[in-house]
Amino acid sequence: MSTKKNAAYNVAYRVFSVLLPLVTAPYLSRTVGTYGVGLYSKAWSISYIFCLIGMLGLNDYGVRTIAQARDDREELDRTFSEIWQMQLLVAGITLLFWLGYVFFIAGEEKVLAFHLTMMSVSCLCSFDWCLMGLDIFKPIALRNTFVKTAAAVCVFIFVKNGNDLWIYAFVWSLATLLGNLSCAATLKGKVTYHRVPMKESLKHLAPCAVLFISVMAVNIYRTMDKVMVSTIAGVDQNGLYENAEKIIYCLSGFILAIGTVMMPKISNWQKKGETEKIARNIDRSMDLVICMVSAMAFGVAAVADKFAPLFYGDAFRYSGTLMVPLGFTLIMIGFANVIRTQVVLPQKRDTIFVKSVCSGAVVNLIANALLIPSMKSMGAVVGTLLAEMTVPVVQFILLRKELPYRTYISYVGIYAVIGGIMLVCVRLVGRLVPEENWLNLGIMTVTGIAVYGVLCLIWWRISGKGIQLRRK
């Protein structure tokens, strides 16, 4: 399947995974309030940490390994069998620890944690790493979209007040499990499981563990911040932060989708030694990603203060304030993601990945510990900004002699200027239509799209560049 189609399907998969809960967010915010949103965020964040442990870095290692083995059916079947057996072992042990947490450690979030158990169970049958390694994205997108749409409908039907928050947790946990089971059926005829000696499975443990260190480091500053805000500043503050971060996470789905599609292709080309094709596609991907994230970052900054109270309710007005600086993490995430998925991981230079994200995690923990007590949820935003900035900086230090960073950074500068002009124009229009309603927000949004689009077209015409992804 072509890169464009895979990117489209993976964008759908990434965005729908976040977008449908986002569709229910205004309803949930008004139904359970800041405390309910914050409590669910805490329970989900802890559950997600256990899921990451259960998957042990497979979302990167599995994709790369399957992509490099897919041209030889015998090697593919053997590799799949080895990795899945390791997955069953690790995910099974993690599930037992999760149950121990639920029944013996969990506090006020105990009921929600219990109903999130199926998220840990789903790790036993998560085969996205295999499907993506095989360059199969369509069934992942379509099946998950159907399951999660059904889950969203159930939320509107069954969640009526704060006492029904456990239903919300149960519905999304069940949707995760059913989504994984439905995608597992797609593997029939594409790979075959054969029982292999556990010794062969365990050989994947060490390289997976290396990537797991980086996965947990990323999780520290993308999930643990919510736990820290809840613990230090209170659940209500976490509710404000959760809804601000949810919008940014949704937008980042577009960025992650491109990286996920390109990594198996680059890994396959790396094995074949097609270095010129790799360099050309990295440059095009960087241009595309920076164009997208700059539009998102400056667009969020332009309308967040009006969007948040309209979308979540007036109680979440401060979430709009948090979104403005948080949106600029998208530029750093996009830049680092291209380097990670198209240079570092395909070349099996996992230590660079580990060093960069661990540095970000350390910066984030220190910043959170220092800033959250005084700045509350805004302290977590500053910590996240510093962490996300650290990752591409460390990548630059380690790879500056190998990659054309001057060209990549020029993309950031060009699209930042375009985004800044768009921001000013949208703000000026906002002054002309100051009343907070969806019509005026729509006018501001259309203005931003038009200004950014026209300026990009002018730049591409002048520079002779264009945004495209090469077909397979």
C-alpha cells in the first residue's frame, strides 16, 4: 500500500483513538466537573503506566523487527512467534501486579482502577506492532474507529452524573480490549504462530528493555505529570490540566501517524542499503511535519482562550490559558519524532533514543517538583515544555555531524514566521468579533487557515518546494 494511503489510515487510527474521547469530553466535563475529570485522569494515567510495562517497548521494537523480517515468510513466522511469547509472559506478569495495585494500594481511584483492568488484559492480545511492521494500517484504523465510536455512544447513553464515572472507565477499557481482539483477527493468513523455545523468545527481552527505558522516560513527562499535579496541587487542578493536554495530544496524533508509517518503510530500506531514498524521504517528512505542527501550535495559541470555555464549559476556562504554551510542544515533538522514527530507530541506534528521552524525563521531574507547588497546573506545563525541548536538543548534540540540521532548523524558522503572521491576523479578527460563541470562533479559525494556507503557497512557489510524501 502507498505511503500516502498508509499515512491517511494511520492518521485516522491515531486521531480517532483520541478524538472520540474528546467528543465526549464536553459532556463529561459538565457531568462530573473538574474533580471527576481529574480523578479519572489520575486512574487512567496509572493504568497506562502498567500497560506500557506490559508492552515493554514493543510498539517500536516490534514494528522495526517485523519490518526487517517481512520479506522472508519463514523468518517472519519465527520472529512473530518469538516476540508474541515474550509479550504474553511480560504482559501476564504485569497484569498480576496491576490487580495487586487495584486491591491493595489504590486510594480514592480504586473503583475506577478496577474498571480499567481490561486495558491491562488487552496487552496480551495487542498486535498493532505486527500489523504496522507488515505495512498494514487499514484494518487497525477501521476496526478501532468502529469500536470506539460505539463506546462514545455508550458514554452518552449511560453516564448521567458523577456517580456514573465508573461506567466511563469501563466503557473505554472494554473498547480497548475489543479493538485489539478485532485487529488480531486480521493477522490470519499473514503470519502463523509456531511454538518456539522460551529461550528464543527471551533473546528479544534485552533490546525491548532498552527501548522500554525510553518509553517509560517519555511516560514520566507525559503521564506522571498528571499524577504529580493531582498529588501536589489537587485533583481539580489536574482536571484543568487534563483537558488542556487532551487537545494537544489529539493534535499530536497527526505527527505520530507520519512517523509510524515511515518507520517500517525506512527500516526496510535500511536493510536494503537505499540510503539516498532514505535521506530524500527524511527531508520531505521534516518539511511536512514542521509545516503541520507550526500551524497547530500558532493556531492553538490564537483561539485557545475562546475555545476552552465554549468546548468544556466556563469552569474549564483556565484550560485555555494552559493550552497556549502547551501547544508549542507540538513543534518540538514533531521535530524529534522525525529523527527518532526515520533515523535513530531504523538504524538500531537505540541508545541515542534512550539518552534523549531520559534527559527530557530528568528535566521534567526536576521542573515539576520545583514549579508545581507554586504554579500548580501551569508548573506542569512549563515542565513539559522544558522536557520536550530537551529531547531534540540532545538528538542534535549526538547527530549534528551526520544530518543537515541547518536545513531542518530553517524549516522551523520559515513556518514559525508564517505561523506568527497567522496568529496576529486571527487575534485582530478576534477583536472585531469579541463575543464568545461558536460562530465567531469559526470565523477566527477560517481566517487562520486561509492566511496560513496562502502564505505557505507563496513560500512554496518562491522556494520551488512542495509538501509531498513519496509513493512506495
